[in-house]
Amino acid sequence: MKTISKLILLSMILVAIFSACKKNDQSKTHENSKVDISLLESKVKYCTQRVHNTLKTNDSIPVDSLKFYLEAASNYTYGIASAQGEMQKIDSNFFTVSCKKKKIALTEVEQVYDALIDSIRVSFYRIQERNKNLIVTMIQIGSEETDKINIKVTSVILYGNTPSFGGFDTTDYWEYWNWGGNSGGKCGPYSGQTSLDAAIKIQRAVMLRKGVNAGCYLNPVEIAIEPTQFPNPNSPPSTCYKYYYLFHNITTASCAHSCLWPYEMNWYLLGAEHICYDWDGGSNPGARPDGYSFISLTLWGDLLLYNPSAFVHIGIVKYGIYYPGGMQSDL
């Protein structure tokens, strides 16, 4: 399996080197547009056949190209777009590789790829749960020096149970944030579960309701989100919520509250899904870039110490170009 993975990796690198196998720019392609998969597959096969005939010991690639193809190869081989789980772990590791004038020799690419996969495995096996799947890997190039570069590897892993989830019920009163000075957990007429909060519960609900066909994500990106980016065009007057699709409550308002009631939990769940799934260029825009598909949501609470201050939910949404193929190998 390792040999196949490396051939895929080298094939992807050669796509950038040989004009017959250039990668397509899909940044302006709508998610629902048709992609010529047969043409894409034929290019991959063509490049694979040319690996041994065209690979030379003095070939090298720039660092930014290395990032793209390491990311694509690892996600194609191990990423599982259809993975589900109630729990989400985002873990990062770092490693250093040698380079020359900010380029990597192709003869060293396999070693770099092995280091990448080892780093992903460290994150994967930190989770003791048996039912776990890698959904996507993201790579960031850190400081670049003349003879070495630092690489950050971030893995998104879903694990735990996958119960069906229709929405929050009448017992779902949750403190907006589990923070110092407020224990979080259940609130209103209920108490307990202080390690949880409304942000965590909404995040988990979004991920449990996410349905994706088998495949993988390529070219992943992440986008920071905060309430004022996503105003509700139908916001009713004289209410302390629904002004934005993410929770935002001015602390000095007469109806200010940090405990979200069940109907608020469901409303902000739908608001979070709107942000995650809807195109950022629409009349009522979400955060999704054109041509990309939703991967995962990380949501947390905060207290903005502006004048006036506000209880809020903020987060990060990860997107990628969905590809219906992939190997979905075990780590």
C-alpha cells in the first residue's frame, strides 16, 4: 500500500512538472458543476506510467508545490469524506525537512511523505477510541530557511458514536460557553454536564447531521467566522437573538442572557448549517467558497470586551474540493 501511495504522490508532483499533466484551477467552479472524472483519472494514469521514464535525480520542486502535492496525496490515500462521529479531534504536529534554495529534490520526496504519514499516525493513535476516521489533513509551511523548512501537519479526526440527530429537545438549555467564572453545562431549569456548552453541542449537531458520499477532500482551506459577518436579513425587532446566524448577545441589553433555550439552540444550529453550507456569493451568503464542499466546523464561545461587550460564538470552518474517488486506506 505504501508503494502505491508513493506512486500516487510522485504522479501528482509530475502533474506540476510536465505540461501534459497540469492541475486544474477549480477555485471558481461551483460545487454542483460537473467535473470530467474520466479525464482526471486518465491524467493520473498517464503520469504514473511516466514516473520511471522521466524522473531524474537532479529534478526538484519548490516548497509551495511540495505542500500541495503532499496534502493531496495523503488525503487521496487516507482521507474519508464520508466519516462521521459525535466527537472531533483537531491535532497538530511539526517536522523539519532539508531543502536547497527553497526547493526539495524529488529523490527526497518519499522520505518527506513518510515523515508526513508518521506525523498523521501520531495524531490518529493518540485517540484511544476504536471507531475513528481521518477526514482530512492540512499542511502549513512554517519558517523557511536556506537549508530547511518547518512543516505543520493538522489532522481532523472524527470518532465516537454516530447517533441520528434531528434537533435539540425541550431539555436542551445550555450555557453559551464553558469559561472561567462560569462552569458551563446545562442551565435554566437544569444543571450538570459542566464540561459541555452550547457551542460544543451545536458543533457536534452540525457534524452528526453532515451526510457525504464516499470520497476524499483535496486542497483544504479554513475560514474564520464570527457573528457580524452573517447578519440575518429577517431579524425580528425587539429580540435578543436572531440578529446574526451565530449567537451574539449584547451584555448590557435588558434581555441579555448567556443561557440558550431549546428554541435558540435549534435556531443557531440552522444558522451554523447555513454558514457552513451556503455559498459566500449568494444573496444571503454563507462562508462556503465557490467550488468547495463543507468538511468540518469548530465552534467556541467568547466574551468580546468591546463597548458594549457581548456574549458570542466564533469558529473555524474547513472546506475542500470534494473528489468522489480515493483509496480510503487504513493508517
